[in-house]
Amino acid sequence: MSYVDGFVIAVPKKNVAAYKKMATWGKKVWMKHGALQYFECVGDDLKGMPECGNFKEMAGLKPTETAFFSFIVYKNKAHRDAVNKKVMAEMQKQAPENMKMPFDIKRMAYGGFKTLVQG
């Protein structure tokens, strides 16, 4: 079964283009080092379902923000750890020291997930 790193990120709407540029660079780096798939998904229909929470509330979105739901797929956790080690080394070399993140990193949620059902 695969392994997935998942992210939920609150991004100011005015910074979506800058986020896309950063994410496009990230995709190239992760895929170069062996990630199987890379997704950056911007909020479109965040109303949620009846009796259920929604991304607006969960991420504490302001009216000027949108949510990104992003994930990277790997073969397994060991593969993820190996890929991420290479990615972090490359980012330290390539990423400008003063690269400004187009979002507040303290409002980003991240976690690694074991795949339970896959299809």
C-alpha cells in the first residue's frame, strides 16, 4: 500500500499565483527525487455537507483566504523518508534564503498517512 504526505494550507487569495509558482517548483523537485504523484488542489466548493464540518472552519479561513488541500504519494513510508531527505537537501541548496512563503506556515497542517483503502 502507498504512503501519503497530506497538507491543508490557508492561502490569501491575492497570493494564489505566487503559491502556484512555488508549488510548481515543489512538484518538479519531489517528482525528480521519486515521488509517485504530487497534487496541489485549491478550494472550489468549501461549503461542506450537512452535519459535517468544512475546510473553511477547519482551516479558520478569513473571507480573503482559500484553502489548499495538497498531497504527495509514495510507495511506502521508507520511500517517503528517502525522497524527502533528497528534497530537503536540494531545497537547502536551491531555495533562496529569503524566499517569502505566500502563506503563514504556522497555519499549515501536515501529516504522513498510511493508506488503508486504495483503488
